[in-house]
Amino acid sequence: MYEATEKQIQEWKNKHGKVYAVSVEDENGEMKRCYLKKPSRKAMSYASAVASTDPIKFEELLLNDMWLGGDEEIKNDDEMFLAVGAEISEIVKIKKAQLVNC
């Protein structure tokens, strides 16, 4: 399993803000891990444009933008990719805004 050093994680945090570690089990029972950041607005815009016609492409575009490091098998193995893709929605939660008439 890919393990980033504390130094590397701190460098990522300094550059990108929050860093997320996502672990997933492969078909042999071995754990694989990747480190992700929040997606850029540009990537969200581009991915959203294809979301209605190709939801898998949406997750693939976001994962590639969010990827900081990790086991490359996650990107290439369909089951691991889909498992990590499900976690993307947790990272990309939209905050609730409140509109007040002044």
C-alpha cells in the first residue's frame, strides 16, 4: 500500500488545503491507498458538462484532477476506481448557502 510521508502530506496541505486519504481493498485482499485534494472549479465545470451523458467519465475527470499520489491500480482497476469514485461525492459536498432579503 502506498504511504505518503508526513512531510509529503504537509507539503500537499500547504499547497492545496485539505488532503484526503482513501483506502480500498483489491481483489487479493491487499489495501491500496490514494491521496486526494478538493477538485478545482475548472475541473468541476468540465466534469459537470459530461456528467449527464457519462457519469463514469465525470468521476474519472475529477479523480485525475484531485489525485496527489497513491497506488496507480486504483485508477486502472474498475472495481477500485468505482469504490474511490463513490468517496468523491463526500469530498465534493456543496455547502448550504442562505439567502436573506435585506
